[in-house]
Amino acid sequence: MIAFKYTKTDGAEYLSHLDLLRHIDRTFRRAGIQVKYSEGFNKHARIFMGNPLALGVKSVAEFCTVDCIFSGDFRQVFNAYSPQGVKCLAWRQVEKNAEYAENITACTYTARGLNAFDENEVLLKDGIIITDLRGRSVDIRPRIYGLNRQGGDTVFTLGYGTSNLRPDLFCTFLQSIYGGRVTEIIKTDSIGSNTF
């Protein structure tokens, strides 16, 4: 099996999770890397990706495990056949599925376009109630792990996996309080076990 870290930029941030899965599968086929398939009636390629990224959010810290046998420079071969914006940054051979969807617990993002604000005003709140995409009232404060301003950018670390907070929803909350207009969100780091 191969575990690899890849980007989702340069237009690829507008691919849905399923479309991205199809692109990765096709990249392996074009590269001549044989992926193993599941058994049973509806066979599918044994490609294990992390949790879906919100549409329009760029990333330089996505992870995937593929059940295949390969020798050589995986990064070079994958990048030669992958679509624009989906590029391998690092890779390694692994014995079993790294289960990134379960093992990544937090992610760090950078947002551009928000007005300046005092991050402690947010971090010192006991609760922050927002309405999620399903119309439910949710307290997002326990899912905010870090927040600071660096230059003109806002850098924040949010819960991922079971305590997930979408970065676009968090930025919408910050915009509603402090103003500005987010022009770009990029995931810069994934935090958890088995990452590299």
C-alpha cells in the first residue's frame, strides 16, 4: 500500500469529493499502477481518502492511502499523470490503511480577506452558537483549537473528523462579526496520527 500527501489547488478545489476520487483512480490507471479492488458484487478500487473538504477550499495537506503494489518514485509518476492542482507532495509505503478519515483530528487553515480583529475576543467566549448547513443551532467554540492573525491573514486550527467544523462556516461567522470578505481559504496542515 502507498500513503501519500497531495494538494487540491489550481482549480481542483472545485472538484467534489467523489470527482476527486475518480480523478485519483484515473491517474493511477493512466500511470499504469494497478490498484487492487474490493471483492463482492459491486467492486471498487481500494482507495481510502480523508474526510471531504468543503468545495472551494484549497489544500496543501490532503492524505490518501491506495492498495497497490509499486516500486520506483511514486511522486514523479503520479505527478506526471495527475490533473492540474492534484499533485503528490510526499509518499511512503505502508503495511495497512492509514485511515486518515479517522486519525486526523484537527486542521490548520489560512483565510485571506477578513478585517483585523482581536482573536482573544473569540477565544475567550464560553460559547459561540451558529446555524449549520442543516439549520441546527450548534456551539462551535469547543471546535476552535487556535486562532491568530499573521500579517493580513487569519490563521486558525479547527476540529476535524468527529468534531469537524467547516472552515467556510467559521469564516462566515467571523465575517458577520468583524466584516471583510474572504477571498481564499487554504488548508495548510493536517494534525493527527500517521501524517507526514
